[in-house]
Amino acid sequence: MSARVILHLDMDAFYAAVEVREDPSLAGKPLIIGHRGERGVVSTCSYEAREFGVRSAMPSVTAKRLCPQATWRAGRMSHYSAVSREIRSLMDGFSPLVEPLSIDEAFIDATGIASDLEAGAKMARRLKERIRDEQRLTASVGIAANKFLAKIASDMDKPDGLVVLSHESLPRKLWPLPVERLWGVGPRMAERIHGGGLRSIGDLLRVPLADLASLCGPGVAAHLQALARGEDDRPVVTGRRAKSISEERTYGKDLTDADRIDRAMLARAEGVARQLRRSGLVGRTVHLKVRTGDFTTWTRASTLAEATDLAEPIVAAARRLFVERIRLRGRGVRLLGVGVSGLEQSGSGQRPLFEDPVEQKTRRAALAADAVRRRMGEQSLTRARLIRPEEESTP
């Protein structure tokens, strides 16, 4: 059985780092993300602001008193979420088992992919390099045999850290840390444990279980001693798989020209296909959604003979649905969406005995385009048919 190899990735001062990336004049300055009002709260801050004692969840009035010279930004959650999705797609490329904890951190199960913790560290180093090269951001990664130790490790050398926390290193790296670093030890619990003269994680192992139980109860005592020994058998949980992937746009001016409508379908199909490939999925049922200026709405679907992650069969099905099952009667298209459901992991279905040479060529072209976009950015490459700008639209 392969040794467990778990990574915990934590983006460094994520919101602030994204703002510095977009506005380099902020680099090296105290930067606070949050609302400055009397009831405002700090979302996060740069490491320069942390040197003044500013912390996440701190009241803004306190942060202003501690660091009056800081620059403030209100924050752009939709933008941070978009960047987070791009980073998640990078993680998905290293392991199919990724458990997001929040917008800026996740567990990655590399068991069976990396043979041991040192191989896991090499994987983590490659992932950090990809994030730095493609997103111009830094991440700290902890590598260990379980989730608890990996999360502890990721916080040991921030920012831009990479720490391996093996069981052999626990006396040196884990046991000197304060008991507050253990999951489940809040201020009140810490106060009770301190009352017994126990301050460090190692202290919890130097007393009998019964003595620790007298301070915090038998169940909690057993849990804390297990963590202090580095024991944690919780699995990495990937969450619920998406049932469908779709993309739609609402147009400021209704589309009435047949060519523009067709290009809009192609653009949506292309976007959906890229999402499928990034997620390692294929889909079998194509959905088309059309809404006219008077808010008449159609949703139509068609099932393909084979599941796909290519734009060509998706847009071909959408075109058939539009021609055969949509009746505009002179009205313009206000909203157009294309989606795919019936999702499964790519490569999990039965392959045809003889590969279609046209499909093989199309796939090679799509994968080559994906590689260019990963290196140069999403807008670096597009189909010639889509070079003409779309009508003004919103997602």
C-alpha cells in the first residue's frame, strides 16, 4: 500500500497579492483589503501591514490605529474567485483529489502519484512554479502524511514556503509549538490546558491521558494527544461533482444577424469545451438556452452518440437545436447559453475500436491551444472566426 502523501496549499495574502499583481505601485507597501468604515472589518492584508500588527477579521478602526499609513482596497470578490478557479485548475492537473477549504487554500491527495514525502515535495515545488509563472502569485505548501500535519507545515515558512513535516521531525518541528495550534483548541480550551501547566504541544504527551482529561474531558484529551502524535486519518474529500458545465451571455443589444448568433454559439461551445478539458471531464448531452427580447425562453437538449470535450461536436449539436427547435419569428436573441451534462471522467468510457482521424486532429489542435493559453493567458489565442468582437455582453 502506498504511503499517504498529502499537500496543503495556502496562497500567500491572496486578496492583497492579487491587488499588487494588478497594481505594481502597491508592492512593498502596507495594503489592507476591507472596508474602512466604523463597522468595517479587515478581510486580509499584505505582509507589510502584518508587521504593524494588522490581522484578518480585525475591526477596521483598530487596523487604522495600528497602521495609519496603509493603503486600503475594498476588495473584488468576483475577481478573486476567478483567479481562484484558475489556480484550482492547476491543482486538478496534479491530482484528481483536491479538497478546497476556502477561496485560497486546499488539500491535495498525492498518494500513489508521489511515492513518498520527498517526491511530494518535488510535486509541490512544480505546482508552486506553475502558480508563479502563470499567475504571478506565490503559495506556501506543506507536505505530510495527513491533513493535520500538512496544514501545520504550510504555515511554518510563509510566505512562499515549502515544508515537509515527517513523523520523524515531530519532536523538533511540531512539539515546541503552542497548544493553540491544535485543531479544537480555542481561547477557553487553551486557558484550561494552561491551568494545568501545559503550554506546548509536546507537553500534552508528557502527562498521562487521565491528567489531561481532568482539564478538558476524556474525548478531547484523546483527540489532542492523537494530534500531538501526528495521527489524523481523515480522507481528502473532493466534494460533489458538477452535474453540468455551461456558459451563457446576456447581450446589451439583441442579436438579429444569423452570423452573429452563430458566432455566439461557437464562442459559448468553445468556452464549455475548455472548462471540460480543464476539469478532466467529458459530457454527452448538449443544452441550448435562448431568450428573446420579450423574455420568451427556450431550453433544448440533444444527446450525442459519444461523450466529448471538444467544441466542434458541441456547437454542431447546438446549431441543430437552434435550426430545428427554436422559432424566433423575427425577434432578436437577448441571451444565449450552451451547456453540457451527463458528465464523466475523461477516458472512463469505452473507446471506439478505430479512432476517427478527424477527431484525433481536432483533439491535437485543441490540446495545443490549451497549452498556449496556459503559458500566455486565456486571451492569447482564439479561433479566426471569433476574432471579430462579440456584441457587448455580460456573463
